[in-house]
Amino acid sequence: MQAVLDAVADRLLVGDELAIRIPEICDVTGVNYGSVYHHFGSREGVIDAAYDMIFSRLVEEDLELFERVNDSVETLEEYVTVMAPIVATLSSGPARKKRRAMRIRIVAAAATRPRLKELIGDTQARLTAELRRLTEIAQKNEWLRDDISAEVFAVLFQILIFGRALDDVSREPIDEELWESSMGLLFADLLKH
């Protein structure tokens, strides 16, 4: 079934889900049509599972960046040196724009699909919990302000990414340089002084 999910995910990453045909996926993967429906229940079930897989991968990749920070720094100066470009990178550039768009697309699809909402809800809760945990470490090390709860930090960070996704569709989006410099200023305000 992983081959089926990979094939569906590849198509979702470049096109609309309306173009996905399960018989075509079966032809490409060599997986029996009946097996796909037995395992996933429906065409929508296959697509939901592929969306969940994509969403999880995007989350895991972002979390890896943050985990490396807490594993590799020992001082505030090191934390700032490592974190500042990560904060800027996660919400800037063409590759990140595509990632943001895909996450928004999945969240939007989940608004009307209870099973998908349940699937990505688990991943989203794990993302927030892990960002909270990593923030607590930074607060304990006195790198980040402690007058803001770690959970609020975790959600605030995600708001910045999703807010940037909304700006991506604007007729006049914020310039990349302005965004990056502003994120640097915001990050500096969140540091423990």
C-alpha cells in the first residue's frame, strides 16, 4: 500500500486531486484494485491517507531543523546564530512557498473531511507538543522569554508560517527581504534579555 500512497502523493504534489484515478494508480503500482479499496475503503480514503503522509513528512522535516538546534547549541549566542536563519528560511523562498501551499491545501481539505481532519489532527497535535517541548528547553536555558508560555510560542511560530501562506496569494505579497528582516526583528524580541 505504500507504493499506492507514494503514487497518489506524487500526483497531489503537482496537481489537483480530481485528476487522481485509482485504476491508473493500480496500473502504475501493480497493486490490485480490490486491495486498494479493501485497505483504504474508498478513493477519498486513499487521498486522505496520502495527504496525511505528505502532511506528516512536512512536519517531520521542520521538526528535524529545530531538534538539531537544541542538540547542538550551548549558549544564547550559538542559539541566535543557528535559529535566526532557520526562522527566516521556514517562511521564505520559493521552495517554502510550495510547502506552505500544500499544508494550507491539506488543512482546507480537512475542513470538510472528518477522517482527514482526524488523521492530520494527530500529526498537528504532535507538532505543537514537540515545538512546545523544544521551546521549554530554550526557556530553561534562558534563551527565550519565559513570560510567554511555551505552548503559545509553539502556536505563534505556526501562525507565522500560515500567515505567510495567506500573504502568498495576495496581489501584492510582502517582499522576501522585508519579510526575512522583520522575522529577524520579531525573533530578537522573543529572546530572553
